[in-house]
Amino acid sequence: MPVRSLRIFLPLALLATLGTSLASAEPRATLEATEYHFEGVRRGEKVTGAFRLSNAGDTPLELTGVDLSMPGMMVRLPASIAPGGSGAIVLEWATDRVQGSVRGMAVIGTNDPHQRSITLALVGAVRAPVDIEPVPAFFLSSFQGESVRRELTLRSNQPDPVAMRLPSRRGEHYVADLETVQPGRSWRLTVQPAPGTPPGRYDEVLELESSDREIGALRIPIHILVKANLYASPGEIDFGEVPLDRVLGQPGAVRFLEQIVLVTKRDGKFRVRGVRSDVAGLDFRTTPASGESGTFRIDVGLRPEALRPTSLDGMISIDTDDPAFPQLTIRVRGHIVEK
């Protein structure tokens, strides 16, 4: 009897041991580091970071795919890593399309059941031939006749001194000035709306010439908004493409399409006498509903009962009691489609 029990027990123990061993046989990805940091790289140079990936598991670690986050990135990696072995993953980044503080990531798929993907990153700073701070563009907003100035700082990153020149101080709607801060190294560029510029939005480009071939000519966008003493903002609303069946099938969905217009007077108060449009199906709600105010809010929406496939292109007219600005207009865009 004891012998028969022993014969039954030993195979069961062996099967249990084998089952436990088979269940634990799996790859396990481990990394020494997941980020490579670099500084002072000039735009166009290549950055290379190597990462050591090890397999601490019992079966081969397979690398099943790669997703790169930034243009100019490439990766070299082994297809698999044997148990107890290791391999190098090399990330390369051609930096001709980026500048400033940058971060490029590679997400690599694995067959490790506990870590289906690993993320590696190249992190650092890429210097352009010239830095333009705080942003390489001008944004000016002023009332008509108001003096407003904006400044940008330009800093050369070239090894030799650079000469910078402003060929023309005047554009169609702006006046510019270039001042040297540090000879051959940095400059202050100032822009303001040209005197007498009428209310409206204007987009122009300012050009600078440099003596450095790599810097070449700089083109800096200028965006100007000159507001009248009584003005509506925004000057255009866009409903985009409105799916008729979806809007009608969801109660209250029309409310999410509402647009807000603010009508403001620089000094004093005024009255809104009426709001109308040549676009059928628009609905208006004015706050305050009556009386005088320095600012009125106009909610522009769509009336569900009037919705049908049609264009929403047209104009909104706002009538006021201000003798200098008896009527303001706002462009409307959009289209109602039946899908």
C-alpha cells in the first residue's frame, strides 16, 4: 500500500513542477536608461543616442514594432534578444526641422507580457543659426490712433560676427526699427502700427538681411488688429460643417454650436438697437437685453425648426445708437449637410 501511494505521488509532483516551470518561462525587458540628453546642438546636426536593452527572462525577447514621434528620427534595433543577453537600440535624429527645447520619442513594442512597449527619448536643445524671442512673429492689437509697440530679440548663434540690416522701415500698415544690442551678436526689432491705419486686420511680412550665408534673409510675419472705438469681436464666426441628422437626433445639441460675439465701446456706453442677418435659421440672444452698456454679448445660434441642408455663408448686421458706428457687420461661414 505505501508503495502504490508513492508511485502515484511522484508523477503528480513532476507534472506540477513542469507546469510551474512552463508557466514562468517568458521574456523580461530591462533597460539601463530610457532618456538621452543633449545640449548645444546646431540645427541640422544629427543626434545619436544608444540604449542598452537586456532580457532577464527565460525565452527570447522579441521587438515587434516602432513608433517615432518626430520627423527626422530613425532607429536601429535587433529583432530579438536571447535569454540572459542584451542588445543596443540606437536612436538617430536629424535636427534640420526642429529648434529650441525638443523631445523625440520612440515607442517600441515587445512580447514581454508585463511590458508590451518601452519608451525611449532624445531630449535636449537645438540651436538655430539665429534665435528670435519670444516667438518669431509680431502680434499687435490696438485701438485706432493708439500707440502700441512690440519687440523681438534676435540672437546669432554663428561663430563669427554677423551684420543684420532692415532694408525698409515701413510696410503698408506698420513701422519697424532695428537696434543693435551687442554688435555682431544680438539686436532688438520693434514694430508698431503705421499712423493713420484704419480699423481692420492686416497680415504682412517684414524682411531682414544678414551677412551670414546660413542665416540668409529672415522673414518675420506681422499680424495687426486695429480696433475702432466701437467694435465687434470676433469679426467672423464659422459654424463649420453641421451634420443635420446628428443635430436633430440629439436634444440640446444645437446649443453646443452657439458662437459668442462681444460688441465693445472703448469709452462710454451705447445701445444695441437690433441684430439681423441674411442667413436663414440664425437665432440671436443679446445680453443685456435692453438699456445702455459698455459691452454687449450676442449669442449666435441655430434654430432647430429652421435647419435644412444649406449654406450658412452671409453677414450679421448689428445696429447701434452710436452716430459714428451706427452699424457693425460680422461675416458668417458654415454649411448644413445631410449625411
